[in-house]
Amino acid sequence: MLGNQYSISNIQQITGATGTIAHNVTVINLITDSRKINNPGASLFFALSGRRDGHDYIPEVYKAGVRNFVISKPPAKAESFPDANFLLVADVLTALQQLAAYHRAKFDALEVIGITGSNGKTIVKEWLYQLMCPDKKIVRNPKSYNSQIGVALSVWQIDAQYNLGIFEAGISTVGEMEKLEPMIKPTIGVLTHMGSAHDEGFANAEQKLEEKLKLFTNCQTVIYHYDTLIKYKAQVPGKTNFCWSRNFREADLHVFSETIIANKYYLRGTYKSKEIECLVPFIDAASVENAIFCWATMLALGYDAQICDDRLEKLVTVSMRMELKQGINNCSIIDDSYNSDTQSLEIALDFLNQQNQHQTRTLILSDIFQSGLEHNVLYKQVAQLVAQKQVDKFIGVGKALSAHQALFSTAQKYFFSDTDALLSVLPDLNFEDETILIKGSRAFEFERVSHALVQKAHETVMEINLNALQNNLNFYRSKLNANVKIMAMVKAFSYGSGSFEVANMLQFNKVDYLAVAYIDEGIALRNAGISLPIMVLNPETSAFDKMVEFTLQPEIYSFTLLDEFVKFAQLKNIFDYPIHLKIDTGMHRLGFEDFEIEALCDLLETNKYIQVQSVFSHLVASDAEVHDTFTLNQIRAFEKAYHQIQGALKYKVLRHMANTSAITRWPVAQFDMVRLGIGLYGIDGAINNEVNPLQAVATLKTSISQVKKIRAGETIGYNRNGSLPHDGKIATVRIGYADGYLRAFGNGVGKMLVKGVLVPTVGNISMDMCMIDVSAVEVKEGDEVIVFNEEYKIEELAKQINTIPYEILTNVSQRVKRVYFYE
């Protein structure tokens, strides 16, 4: 994270670190992720220990040019890092937090708003920024950087130019807030909505509230919802308090009237015995409550009621996620068209660099407003970021960027005074085979640029949440024994979720292997820039040449296939080509059987054309307790076969057997590597759904094309199979069996979610559309319809037609546009 300047010797004193300093350099950037390195010569890497040990990445970070490290154990081969500064501390995270707290204390006079709660923290933070930036130069958390690490990196941004800080703090268990408070050291506290998020980390709701309130220990003023703390027995922190309520007149701000007017929310309240009002441009309950928190905060800070009203009406939606979409001319579009500041730009450029499917990386950027920096300073920082992130093509839009175009050294660069000027020549810029990041301030209406560059598709869309996928990967990673590798299954278009988009995320998160079903799937990943080892489960003999050309590794499951591949290798003069041996321990689908292992070993001992990378088998029912005896027998049979093969070879061979469910249920079967499949996408039959730590990755949604009134008994759809038992309404929606919504869902078997209500299908499912009964719901053409999401789960659809979630996911047609979200 970009920040301030400290000498390495000064940091050593602040953190109490030991160690010898080779060069007393100046540190500007703090790094906790080996994959995100800017200005390496001025960076300090904190080797944090979590799901993975940061010390393991020191060689990689050193190779990238970083020479300053905070560590808790000496490197194994110190001589490999001759000019590195190693600061040795007892705990690396504590050292990071000590440095952040020290830096915050240097700006003791800075007014800081600290925000915590269960929900709404990020929205309230971003809206307060919108409301106060006309008067203040504000530093704040990028996006939702509110964790033990995120807060430290956020506070590092503070410098003398700012006169207000707004920082949110999130905790998940006892004791965490006491570490965050000294880093934020708020003078004003805001306690947002208290809900059930992270309840599992606390004994009860009262303990969670007490822990949250510790952020406000040294506050001058604390702002809160009166109803939340009405039963709180202890003293509310803060020398003064400011509360709001809808129910209690004694609150400082009593909201006594709420009305929807022209799709806006009109609020009336009393403050200091006077009636005041404001208009909020949102009508959903969560947004209205968050807006009231902002209203109360502004009043508590002395803002005039009329100014509050004027500014609250101009609030705009906070978009915390980027969208990755298919673009024209084989481009990939990263759409962040409503969000532009230097902190979020850095995060978005990191995401751009994760994408390997195209060689050319393009950035379309608007002027950045309300940064608090002089233009020459601001755009020098932006130009440095663009250069460090190796952007190939830069397109600047706005008068300020155009005036500072000389700062940008990108080989291809174009500047336009406004969005209309860009759109007028967009076809002439010849976008083709590139990844394009679109990042703009809202005033520039970059959604028009996105619309022009995104490939058009019909309105049925499958959204893929890459953050959820990353969360699921990290969950399984946390369950692995030490040094166990991960092979991620991305066959069948990553279970319907996408190919290179998912593979890029997995490669960025350092899985060890990928597995595909067929050679052409592997070739597609190679063409998209995926460099991980890839195992092919069903290698076709006719495509061995392509497999070798693209360095794909075949699964060998029979003597016939082994003989064919060895003959091919002999013909092409190929030696020691990596292969994977499949052992049949009970699936009886593919693989060498126990009586064949001895003969297999004889062939392997003398064969110079192949080299066995791994020996593996497949569990039949690892999630089912009723089959545990069979599973145990499979494990024993596999171990026997593996030891025979390993004994015949003079080199170490990996072994893997555990699929998704076995990772948690059968730790004994983790061996050297596990194969993670459907669990990546949030589905695992071995996990109790009531306490499911996995997140749903996919949302399939469509829309209503027409609404019709139907009399009781009138027939609906093909073969007149559908009807309503009463007068009512049906909606025709834009999804059918050609999109993957199977005919089995017809005639009331399937249900869809419309405005929070589950409604049944009516009649047969057609190829491109189907009908649903919306008699009990107020709907109109264009309204969104959810086929499945995190609330209405894929597992439920599978039960409806007596199948498995795999089939539901993989049946979603390729014509359904995939949109990838990343926060």
C-alpha cells in the first residue's frame, strides 16, 4: 500500500526488531502480498503467517526487487539474499500494527471518524466521504479494507495534506478491536447497524456489542442508533453522545415521518426542537438506515440542516465490485466505471494484472476528483502506478489528464477532453485481443464506454463471484495438512463457471495443478496465459502432438493408452515426459486394477520415455457415512498400489486421492495432494448446510419479457399442459432448456425467485423461455428473476428434479453470458 517515508532503521526502532541492516534505505510502500508489488526498491514486505506462511515467498519477493523484510524466523538460506534487510520480530502482524499505530500517533491532531458495526460500515464510510469532501481533504480505507491487516495498510496513507480521516473497523472475535483502536484512534465514533454477522465469534450479542464499542474508548463523540443501546447497561463511550431514533423523541435526532416520493425517500425529523427534513435517493430499508446514520453524523459535527438536505439528496450508489465481462473483438472488459481514486485504482490494476488471457493490458481512466492533491502531484502518482503495473495502452479522459499527458510514458497513449470525444473515435482505436480496465468518476458516465465495448448478449446472465471462489479455496486450504498441494478441477468449463476467468484466479492464488477433461480444454487455458501444470483426464491418442506442444500432462489409465503414448514418444524422440497414473480402487470406471500393478511396475522400471508425476485414484462416496467402510478399503488399496509403484521408481512420485468431500472428512487421504472440485463453487455434500462456511459462487438470473392475465382453466404453453386453478397472472421469462433450464422443471416442479417470493413454473419449459405464476407478486416487464443464488441454492434445484448440483451447474449453456465480480 502506497504511504509515507520512513528509514528502515527507524522502522527497526519502532517495531523493536533485531537484525543487521545492510543498507539504510527509505521505505514508502508496505506489502503483505507477494503478488502485489509496487516500487520494490522502496517497499517493506511483512512475512505474515496465515493460511500460507509469508516466509515461503521471500525468494519470490526478493527476485522481484524487494530488499526489506519483516520476519519472525531467519531465512533458511540467508546467503541467497546478500543485500537484504531482515527485521526479526516475535510476531509480524503485531509489528505491522505497531508501525501503523506509531504513524497514526504522528498526526495526533487529525480528526478521525471511526466506524464499526455489523452492517453498513463501508457504505456509511463512502457516503460520509461523498458528503464531506467538498469541505475536507479526506483519507479513508480503500474499499472494505477493515481487517487487522487492512486497517494497518489504510492508516499508512495518512499524511499532512489530510484534515479528516474516515476509517472502518471490522472484527470477527474477541480481542481484535483492542488492536485496531490504537491504529485508528478515532475522535468521533459511528456505530452502524448491529446484526447477526460474525455472531459465531462471540458468546452472545451483548459481548459482540461490547467488543465493537471498544473502538470508541477515546472518542470525543459517539453517534449511534438509540434503540440499539437502549438496554445497554454499561456507560456508552465518548465524552458526548449523539443518537437517532424513529421511536423515541428523546433522541437527538427523532425521525418521525417517512414517505416515498417519486422513488426517493422523504424523511422528517426534529433536531434541537426544530423540524428538519431530507430527501434520500434510495428507498430500500438498508440504504435509508445508512443515510440516517450519515444525516446524524453530519448534524453531530455541526453541519447546517439545509446543507445536509442538499447533499444527502445527491448521494450516489457505492459500487464495491468490479465486473469482468466478455468484450468485442475477443477482448475482456473489467468494468469499474463508477469509481475513481488512487487507492481503488491500485487495487483495480492489480486485478488487471491477474488476467493473462491477452498480452495487451489497456486502461481507460477519467480525471480523478476530490483527491485532496494538487494535480501535478496526483497525476504523477497515477503515471507511476500505470508504469509500475505495466499497462500497455493508456486512454485518459478529462481536461486534467490531458493537461498532464507528458507524465505518462506508456508506448500507446491517447487523451480526450471528455467521454463524448472518446466515444466518437472508439472504433478507430482498434481494440482487439486485450484486457481493458474501465475506471471513471461517475460524472464521466463511463457506463456508455462499457456498453460500447461489451459483447452483446441476451438478458439471461450467470454472475460468478470470484471473491466467493477465493474464500472457498482458502477454506479448503485451511483444512490441509502441512505441505499438501492442491489440484483444482476446471473441467467442463470450470463446472459451467468459466475457463480462463476461473483459472486466472486459481493461478493468482497459487494452486499447484489444474485438471481438465480433454486436451482442447487445456489448450484453451494455455492460450489464455495459464502456466500452471495441467493434467488431462481423458487424453485422446489422436491429439498427443497437441498435448506435447502445449505441455499438458496425460492421465494414463490402461496398458493400451500407455503403449500408445510410449510409441508416440519414441517416434518424436521425447524422453521423461510427465504422466499421471490412475489406479482403480473401486470406482470401476478407469484405471489400472490391483492385479495389473506388478506388470505396470515392470514396464515403468525400464521406460525412459515417461516420468510418473503422480499416482492417484478416485473415491466413490467420500461424503457418505454409510459407505465409510468401502472408502477405507479404497484408501488401503490405493496405498498398497502406490507403494508398489514408488518402489519400482528411483524418483519421488506424488500421490493423491482426496476429492472435495474427502478433504474435510478424510484427512488421512490427503497424502501429497488433493483434488478440489465442486467445493470451489460452494457445494460440498460433506458439510452441514446449517453451519456451511462455503459461499455460493454462481447466480443465474433472467428477466420478465411479458406479463399476462390468465383466467382459471385457460391452458398455457406447449401441449396445453399448463393452467392456473384460479384467475391470475403469468410472466414469461427469458430462459429455456437451450439455456440449461431443463424441461424437467416444468409444470410447477421448478420455482424461481421474484422480488423475494418463490413462484412456480407453469406449463412446459420451452427452448428459449418459460412461464411462471406471478399471481401473488406485483411485477412488470423487465423485472429481475433469480433462477438460483446464495439464498435460493443450486442444491434446492437439484432436489426438485432428483439430480445433483453438478448437473445444474454444468448444464448452463454457453450462450448465457458470464459476468465475473471481484471486490
